[in-house]
Amino acid sequence: MAVAARDNASSIVEFRVRPAPARWQYHMYIIVDNEYVYFWDNSLRVQFFKGVTLFQPANVYNMSHIVAMFDSGAGVEVMVENGHMAAHVYLPLTFINKTRGLLGNWSRIKEDDFTAPDGEVYITPDSRTYDVHHRFGMQYRVSEIGNNKVGRSLFFHNAIPFSQYDNMSFVPEYETPPPIPKNFNYRPEEIENTCTTSMACRFDFLVTGDRDFAWATRNHENYAQKLAADVRKSTIRCPELVKPRHGRKSEIRYYVGTTVRFACDDGYRLVGYENRRCRETGLWSWGVDPQCISNGDYIRKIVGISLGIVLPVIILGVLFCICMIQRLRYRKQHWTGERGVITNAMFEMKPNRNGAENGSSKVSDF
């Protein structure tokens, strides 16, 4: 079993169940653009590729649960349990009336769920299973070459040709519930105990004869119902955070307590807050919206900020030095090197007792 996904011009991500002998440690092969990637330790728990971010949730170490988050906001969650795969697709509300395929036409109108690739509705929801298969399902059949309406196959086939996987003669089971096979080894009460009211579980049990497969179907159906119930709850959520251009974000679900981390592509630097947390009030923690700018622009911005700080200091220092030099020059021009004379005093010679002038003087002030 395998699932492949791509978003516009993003990398192609393929999730493939490992065969039983190779599933002793890791449960899935993850292939991105025909290259195998692994989640061996915590340093590889989040990995970034062109237009898509892959991460393995906390407390998962065997690659049994991987989430792919695309730049458009779409997400694909793939889980493997006992060799059985289940996939959940998450889309933002902006995809309403823009998305259709084998999963239906997302318009919240039941009558147009079976919209064909050409946009026409040829069958109704109460049509026979035979008509659903031939007049709707087969219209979305992909090939290796592809076409403009449904695209081409996204799977990586290694050295095995596409024709080996493309079984044109396959005929599904049309009856619901299907008849019990003659070689069926389980009693009706075992089906009842395993599946209870799940029709999908009963169908898989009777068609495959594998109780583990039916059990996995029931578990994933319950999980999907829980997700649908959670979405319908009146829950406080924070508004959507826009992914920065040339960057990526780690979350598309904005529940209270969720932390969104931003990062930039190679050759770009993050400016702004790297982490934002959804608070109980339904508002994000304070922070500047992140931007991804090229390394050249980042260097020029840092240089500009540095010059804006350093240049005023240099200018003030130069002005201070000029003032000191001018002051020193002024003092030097008015200094003669001689002792000063008291200008407000007059000297008068006073004779001694003998009437001779012996050089003594009397100082009188004005």
C-alpha cells in the first residue's frame, strides 16, 4: 500500500508500507522526489523540502506516523498499524469550492459529490455501486503519461514498470454488504464482536478475510469520526498565520497552546519572531511577523543598522576633538611665558633713617 501527494510545484512525497520482514523497526518508506528519507533521531524529526514540510509527531520513533504539511495549507497525515495504512487529508477553508476528486466535491452540497473531472455530475448519491465505479471512479484513473484533467501518476516505481501496478481487469465487489465467501473461516459472531456497527469494517472483513485488516479499518474510522467531532466543537482558535515568502511554518492547526515555528529556505535569513504561541484568549503571543530576506539583503540591512549607530558616535567624537584642539590653540596664542604684573598696584621708594635710598619700597594701593 502506498500514498503519494504533491501541492502545485512542491516536491512529490510518497508514503509506502514496508514489507513484513523489513518492518521490524520502521513501518514506512518515505520517498521525496525519488529519494528515500529517514527519521532516525530527534534531529531529523522535522525535515524541509521544496514546498512541503515533513515531521514525525512526538513519542513516535518507528516512522509509523508521518505528517506532510504543504505551503498552501493542505496537510496529509499517514499512519500505519500492523502493516495497514490509513491517510487523512486536512484542508483550510479557503479550499472550499476549489477542490474535487475521488474524495468528492468540497462544496458542502451532497448532490454534487460525484462531480467528474470535466465538471459535470453524471450520477446521484443514491446511484448503484456499479455506476459509482464505472461512471465516476474510473474517470479519475491516472496513467503514467497523464492528462490535463486528472494529471499523471506520482508514484516512484523503481525499476518496476507502471503497467505491473496498473491492473485494468480489476473488478471490485459491488454488493454492500458483500456475500460471505465459501472459504471464509470466521463465524458471524466474530464479525459482530470485531466490527459492531461499522459497515466499512464488515465490508473489509468479508472481502479480505483478514480480521486484523478489519480491526485497523474500525480503528481508523473511529479516529476520523473523532477528528470530525473535534472540528465541529466550538473551540477557541487563533487566526491563521501567513507563511513568509521563501519560508515555511510548522503548523496549520491553531488550537490554544499550539506553537508555530517559522524557518526560511536556503539562502534566506529570518527577520522577526521565530516562534508564536496561541494563547487562551484566541490571540497569538506578541511578536513581529517573520520575513525571509536574502543573505545579501540581510547583510546590507545589518550594515545599515550598524552604520546608523556608529556614525553618530564617530561624528560626535570628531566634533569633540575639533573643539579641544581649537581651545588648546587659543590658550597657546595668549601665553607669553613671562610672569604677570599686578596692574592695580604702584611701587614707591621709601628712604631709610639715614636718608639713603637702600632699595626698600612701599607699596600703596590705589
